[in-house]
Amino acid sequence: MATVTYAGATRHYPGTDRPAVDKLDLEIRDGEFLVLVGPSGCGKSTSLRMLAGLEDVDGGKILINDKDVTNLPPKSRDIAMVFQNYALYPHMTVYENMAFALKLRKTPKSEIDVRVKKAADMLQLGDYLNRKPKALSGGQRQRVAMGRAIVREPQVFLMDEPLSNLDAKLRVQTRSQIATLQSQLGITTVYVTHDQIEAMTMGHRVAVLLDGVLQQCDTPRALYDTPANVFVAGFIGSPAMNIKTVALTDEGGVFGQMILPLTREQVAAARAGGDGKVTVGFRPEDCQLVSATEGGMPVVVDLVEDLGSGANVYGHAAINGGDERFVVSTERRSMPNLGETVFVKPRTDHHHAFHATSGIRLA
Amino acid sequence: MKMKHLVLTLWAFVVTTPLLWAFMSSFKTDSEIFDSPWALPSAVRVENWGRAWEQASMGKYLLNTVIIVGGALVLTMLLGALVAYCLARYTFPGNRAIYYTLVAGMLFPVFLALVPLFFVVNQLGMLGTYHGLILVYAAYALPFTVFFLHGFFRSLPSAVAEAAFIDGASHTGVFFRVMLPMARPGMVSVAIFNFVGLWNQYLLPLVLNPDPDGYVLTQGLAALAISQGYKSDWSGLFAGLSIAILPVLVAYLLFQRQIRAGLTAGAVK
């Protein structure tokens, strides 16, 4: 059981002009499942490897349970890690793979046996204990990697995109297994992924990173409902939010003939240094397809994705002289045809406003 | 496909025929060897082998060779693996300089080194000793071993080493418990290569191993061929030759089954 604290942790690779991780401040609570998410190259894996002790920390500190571990080697940090490519020991059996860490710690044989068997039962690996990794399927290998971490009973679990080598169906299945397992064991977990759906479904809290800088760290719901800036708004949610920078009036953002209303405070904040523009966004599911007379924005349909449960409609509309692309989620019954013109009307009070130049949310 | 088989068959024929012929001749009498070189021996004359083993001391030379080559091989593989691993997986100042110096050793003609080597070994009092030859052999085989294993260790997934570090292994532990077992196919390949090379080594012992009691097989064979002069014992020579060849063949057959590519399969995705 442990807390993890990043205090201004920085990693600057020699020969690069900007840090891979820039003054990261993050508090992870005891027993929490925290997900680090962001596009590739955002520094999420580096942050995790800094916590693991596999990467140097060039500035700031990292604490586990309020103990400074910044300069400790990995083995003194009492952590366990699951790697993206599993990193199993190929010359050892499944049992030996899981027992390796305990053996190095001189744990008595009888206890190793009990702990390995218990973990194997949890992960349905009981029948494979004498197999070598190469005789296992991808999903089984992934479970062995999990098992190797579980038998350690460490202070913190670190997981570096553990699901990205599984096929789609297995990924969804394993996703819920890992989340369940974590809540059963109650071990603090830091989980890295580039997949925002994984982040939203698994994490108690989600930290979004971009270019080595923490953008926002909050519960999945808060990230979704009140993204702190344009990047988070666009990154979280699938299909992505429709975000456009449009002209600003006293009432709000001008969307063709339609106006997305803003509060007086929002308008004032947007004015400051905003160059007469404001960035507004609405989620695909926060709008309706209406008839021509109800004052929607005319959008020509380019593509319709039938998901079975609903449909995503992709289209373009002429706004402020330019062609802008939009996506709308709709019910299957009202699915339009290709080339058809539909009228899109965002639900009032469900849109987001950001400063046009800084990208910061307007409260 | 057919062409490939034809070429391979031809190649196999070219390689095996002289071996089989020498082996067959070792059971013939001298006159049979010259009168009917392609015919099978009229009777299996095992006494040729006995003569080579006892009178030509091939037995003793075999023992000498096994000790020297075996010792040199163990030393080369241990040192070579350690050096290659450090150079391949750790960055430190001078890393490349050390690597290139070692690799340059492969390019250096051994003939140029012979005379100074003789004086060095002589002054160390190691001329004609087991340990003297073992050290020289190991130094001789090290450059290629490091070169080969360096590439091999580079290709091993670093995530596995990291996993071992997190599991609590020390640097030595990671090397001996995880990385070395993973490098086994490479180790076996380079060990076979070194074994064959050192077993057939003639020039170095010729200079550094002057005592007839301490001869290795290659020197013994040469002595056997030369000492015959006019009273030739061709069948004995072929028997001695076969004695020298057989261990290499056996070693190769045993080990080649162990060279299995794909030993690392299953480590990472």
C-alpha cells in the first residue's frame, strides 16, 4: 500500500532541445488506479520508467510513500512492472518466470509455491505452469506478465501499455479483468496507455500528457465534462469533439447562421487577447439532427458509420468561407444517406468554450 | 528449387568424399591404398589405429589437444561473453575505442605477431606449457568471439533485462541468470567455430610448443608424415588423421542440434 508523488520530476534526454517530461507534479493516492494517457511521444512511458528507476531523473523528485526514491535502483523501490511486450524470460517456465523475483529475495520455497499457485489460479494459468513462454498464446503471455507482478505483492504496480499487443476482443476482456484485479488487490497502480477508451474505463483518475507537460488530471467524468483545454477536449472522447475557432460576438460564437451562446464572463475572457475569435466545441452525441426549419447548421454527409447500436455521421459544412468537417452521433433510425444535407443543432448548455489563442477553457 | 538441390548435393559430395576416403583408407594395408585406391578394404585392419594411437603417440597428443583447446575454449567463451555484453549494453567513455581495438585484432596477421609472441611467452617461462598455449589460444580467439557476441547481445530485447532489474536482480544476476541463457544459440555457434579453429591450429603450437611430449594433434600428424621418410606407413597416417578428425565431427553433431534459432521466441510479443 503506497502513495506515489512526482514533485517537479523532469527528464531531459541529452541532445534534445526540450524535456521529454517537464516538471511533472502528480499525487497518486494509496490504492488508486491512475492512468497516464496521451499521444505517442508525450512522455507518458518516460514518466512511468522514471518511477520504475529505469530512467534517470534530471530534476525534481519522485517519492513512494513519502520516501525519496529518485536515486534508488529499481530493485530497492518495491515495484512490479508489466511491459508492453511482456518481457518474459524465454528460457524459464511460467512457474519460474513468476517465482524469479521471490527466489532472488530468498523467499522460502514453500511460500514461493503458495504464492505462485495462488496467482496462477487468479489468472487461470494453473495448467500452463510448466510451459515455456513460446508455447503460450498472446493472451496467456500477457497473463504471465501480470502474474509475475502479482506474486511480488509490491507497493506499486506499473503497467506500460500491457494490452496493446492483444487483439481487439481480448483487449476489452482483459481490460475489465485488470480493473477487477486491481480493486481486489487494492495495490496502487500507474497505467500507461495511448488509448483514451482504456484510460476512461479503467482509471480512477486520468492524467493527460502532451509534449511532456501534464494537461489535466481528474476523474474520467470530469475530463469528459469539463476538459481543461482544447487538447484534452479533442483527445478524450470518441469520435472526437467538434472543435472550431469562430468569430466572437456579444452573444457567443458564430456558427454560420447559428450562435453558440456564451455567458458574459466567457465573452469577456475570450475577448482578452483572443483576436475577436473564440474556440468552441460540442461533442458528437451532444447534438441533434433537426429539420430544415428548426435552425440547424446544414451539413453535407460524407460518410456514415453504422455501429449497430447507433451511427456516426461525418460531413462538411461551409462556415466563414471555409469547409469545416463535423461528426455527429445519431440514432440508427435517423441515419441519413450519403450526399444528403442534414441540419445539425447542438444541445444548449452542452458545448465547450476555449480561449482562441491559449486554448484554455473559459469557465 | 531443383537447381538448389543439385548444387547442394554436389557440395555435400565434394566435402564428404575426402573424409570418407581417408577414413576408409585407414583400414587398408599400404599396398591396397596404392593398388586399388577406390576399393573397399579387403579386411578391416584395426591394428592401423592401434599403431597410430601407440607408436605415433596420437593418443597422448589427443589428450594434450583436448586439455589445451578445452581450457582455451572455456576461457574465451567466459571472457568473450562478459566483454561483449558490457560493450553491447552499457554506455561508458571509451566503449567504442575498446570495441574497435578488439575487433582490429581480427585484422592483424598472426605471422607478424609470431616472433614477438615467441619472446614474450619464452620470457614468461610458458613455452611448451598447457597454460601458456591456453592463454595464447584464448587471446587469438577473443576478437572474433567478442565481435560475434557483441552483435548477438545487441539484438536481445532490453525489456527482458529491465524486467529482471525490477524483479530485483543485480547486474551480475541479470547477465548470468537472464541474458546469458538467452544468448545460448549465439554462444553455441561461436563456440563451435572456435573449437574447430583452435583444434586445427598448427602455426601457433609449431612456434610456441617445441617439446615433442607436449605436441598437439596437428603437430603429431605433421611429425608422423615427416618421420616416415622412406619407410612409409600410409595406413597409420590415415588412422592418425581420422583420430584427429573424429572428435570435431562428434562435437559438431552433438552441438548443432542445440543451435536452435527461436530460443528467444516468446520473450517479447
